[in-house]
Amino acid sequence: MDYQALYRQWRPKYFRDLVGQEHVVTTLKNAISQSRISHAYLFSGPRGTGKTSVAKVFAKALNCDHSQDNEPCGQCSRCIEHDRGTFMDILEIDAASNRGIDEIREIRDHVAYSPSEGNYKVYIVDEVHMLTTEAFNALLKTLEEPPDYVIFILATTEPHKLPMTVLSRCQRFDFYRLSTSKIEKQLQNVIDSKNLSATKESLSIIAKKSDGGMRDALSLLDQSLSFLGSGEQLKVDHVLEVTGTVSEDTFYDLLMALKEGDLAQILNIVQQLSDSGKDFGQFLNDLIVYLRDLLLFKLKGPSDQLLWGSVDSVKKLHKYFTKDELISMIDFLSEKQQAMKWSQNRRLIVEMAFYRIINKYNTSFEAEYKEKETKQKNNEETNDKSLKVQQTTSIESVESENKENAKLQDQSSLPKQTDDQSNKNNDSSKLSREDSDIQQSETKKDKMTEQQEATVQNDLNLKIVTEQWDAVLEKLKQRKVTAHALVFEGKPVDVKENTLYLGFKKLHKLHKERVEQKEKGLLEEVLSEFFGDIKVKCIIVEETDLSKQNTKQGNDHKGNSQNEEMDDLTGIAKQKFGPDKVEIYNKQI
């Protein structure tokens, strides 16, 4: 097979070919020049950052016959054999497949033999953390006191899994992820060497997808170039198609739909992602990274630390979100990302996550929303209990006065006993007329009470609306949950001319606008089921004004009810005993 993968073609053969890791290269070159060669090295870091490549170049330089400036010459027989993979004194071992104690014992036995050609016998053990505990124990003595001509270079992505007894016997070098700019530059060098063409944006996406690993970047570039036709330029669409990545335009449309609460548009985007075979786990991860870029741009402005979004798209989108909104969404989606690991239906988790973001917008989502509902219910229960106590007290006071009036009535209606039978008859007839008058008076009182109740029911006021507001919200929730979530932040503040004024705090200005634009008709329809034909007007109010207005409304209504009750009792007393026999000492109760 003639073709060789790009990451193999571009594996560094000299220290100068390495991209990044300057701190490691400088230290190793100085060690060669000063002859301060250690017997054991540990190279740790993420995949594709050059651990094995540096180990091979270092081993090649140690055995080169004509090393120049601490670099292998590449011309001597040892360098040529090394490049071909036939040099006997440099042994590369994969610890993932040779992890047992028997393999390590074999290495320990061969260590005793001197190099056959070179200056040093170098053992490069890749993925060393995969060795068993017994294998590590067998290696310890050899690793601590090897022969002068033996050098161990251990490479791993997980150094925390190595025993401390091994770590303490090695010089450790940590390899860092490569910056996006360095990877882009190297990819452009590859494109130029192949006489191909690629847009800067397409190479930028490949560099960001590689997560700081040059090997991953070269593999993605190799795959993307294979997707092209002969002589075709590599563009963003090609890279997105090959890597299964979601475009920035899709992220923009999605976040704007979340901001506007357009659930239909969101579901349409999710459907398109599903149809195109996108992995929802990777999509959610990319979205979180994109939100992180928006937050970073809002805090620092343009930066080379953007992990996914381009400066232009991030600059255009970040102004629609506050810092707290971005942080809340990142935290919430990160939780859903964890839940996705244990779910068989990833799409459903993504859809429900977006649905909840819409419903709990400008809040800290589920916990704060439930806490607010609980607090409101507790306050309403307290108000109901207080109102019942006031009503009971008022009824008891009215009944007490009625009993006193009844006693006076009984005393004044007692007939005088005389010997004249005609007087008795007259008194009896007079008493009958008085009883009839009392019955007529009571009948009139009952009719007046019924008329008053009907009038109160027809005369809509803030107290009536407030008492029924819980039921209105519950009915609205049954009709449309998103409408309930928006109206929930508003409170009835006034009722005038058959119009309900719904007050929102400045914090919930977005809720007010959404209600006016999309949910006002539905709210009026639900209110009409309780209070008849009624209009709704949304306003912004201060919290202190809202509490004062509610207090005043309650006091006015209480005073009017007490005055009406007193006027009724006064009329009955005057009718029964005569206007000149009734005096009012204290009209205010």
C-alpha cells in the first residue's frame, strides 16, 4: 500500500519539526549537550500532543553518530535504520497489550545485554498506566538501578494511575495541548505541501475539533481531503459534513428561538439534526462550549481563547443574553449532559431541556421556580386564614347586636294586662299588626341582602379577582403551560372600567412583553370564564407600589362592607321603634 496517513507522513524526525512543547524540547536538548542523561523519563499529557514523537527523536539523537546542535543528523546509518524501524537498540513497547508480569520479566532479562549498535538501549513504553500492579513491582528494581547504557521513557495520558514508587524514579515532563493558532498554521503547511486549497474557516473548525491534539487534527484533515473531488477547495460545509458538526448558523437560530420562546422552531431544528444523523451528545457538548464562548466574549471582549464560535458570530449573538442567563443555561445543560449518559433516548432529553429553559427563563430553572410557587401558596393560605378570622368576628358582632335588638323588641311588645276586654282585643290586634310589620321588615331585609350579594357579584373589583387568581392560573396552566409560566410572574394591581391591570416587576419585563404579544388573548379568554367579558392591560410596577395598592384596596372594601351592614341595622331599628327612639353613638366599627 503506497499511501500513508498524514499523521504518519508528518511525524517529526527532528526536534525542530515539533509543534509546541518548547519547554520539553529545550530541556532534553540541554541534557544532551551537558551529558546529563537520566535513566528514566515520564512523558504525560493528552493524546496527540507529541509524547511518543519526542521520545523517538530523543532516542534517535542519543544514538546518532554525527549529532549537530543536539539534533540527529538524519544521514548516518543509525538514523536511517531508526527511520526505517529496524534499529535494534530502540525498542517501542505497547503496555496496553503487554501488561502482564511475564512481559516485564522478559524486558528485565534483556536489560542485562549491552546495545548491539548504538550508544544506548532505549525502551519506550507507551500507555504505561495499563501495566498491572505485579508488573510495576517487577519493574521497580530495574527502573531504579538500570545499567548505565539503558534508558526508560514511559508515556501515559493518565499519570495519576501510576504508583508513587514509579513516579519518584522518573523525571516527569508534562505535555500541553496545542493552541488553535499553532494547529491551524501546521495544517496550512500540510495543504501547501500538497498543492491543495482550503479556506481559513475550514482549517479553523478542524483545529478546534482536535481539542489541542496535532494527530487528531491531521486525521480530520486527511478525512476531509478525501471527501473532496479532484482540484476542489476545502470549505466549511465539507468539514461539517465529514465531522458531523453543527454549524454556527444552527446555534444562532437555536439560541434566538430559545430567547424568543419559539418552541416550534426549536423542535424543527432538533428534527433536522436527527434527520442528518447528528449525535445529540456531541451536539449538546458543542452547544455548551458555544455558550461558554458567548460568556467569555461578554466578559473579556474579542479573545483568542474562543473554543468554538468565531468572533463575528459570537459578537452578533452575545448582546441578546445577560451574564446570569448564560451561566444558568451552561449549568442546566451540563446537568442534562450527565443525565444523557444513562438514557437511551438522547433526543428526548435535549427537547425537554430546551422546553424547560423556555418555561423557566430568567430564573434559576426548576428549584427556584418550585420554591416560588410554594412560597406563593403559603402566603395565600395565610391570607385566606386571616380573612376567615375577620369574617367570623364580623358575623359574631352582627349576631350579638341582633340578639340585643330582639330582647328590646320582646320587652316593648309585652301587652298590658287590664280588666277591659275591649282593650285586650285592641292590644291583640295591635300586636298582630306589629308582628306582621316585623315579618314584612325581615322579608324586605332578606330581599335587600340578596340584591346586595348580586350587586357585589356584578360589581367586579380587585378583591374578587385576587381571590379567584389561583383558580385562574390553574385553568390557564391546563390550557397552556408556557402561558402560565409567563403570567405567573404578574399580579393583579387594579380593576377599572372592566379592565384588569396586570403588574410586572422590572425584572420580569420580558414576561410582560411576551404576554402582550402572544398570550393576552388566551388570558382574556380564561378570565371571561370567571368574570365575564374583561380586558387585560400589562404594566410595569414597583414592588412597594404593588403592596401599598393591595393594602388600600383591602381596607376600602372592608370599610364599605361595614358601613353597609350598619346602615341595614339602623333602618330596621328605625322602622320598628320609630326614628325618634334610635340614636347612633358610634357609626364606625
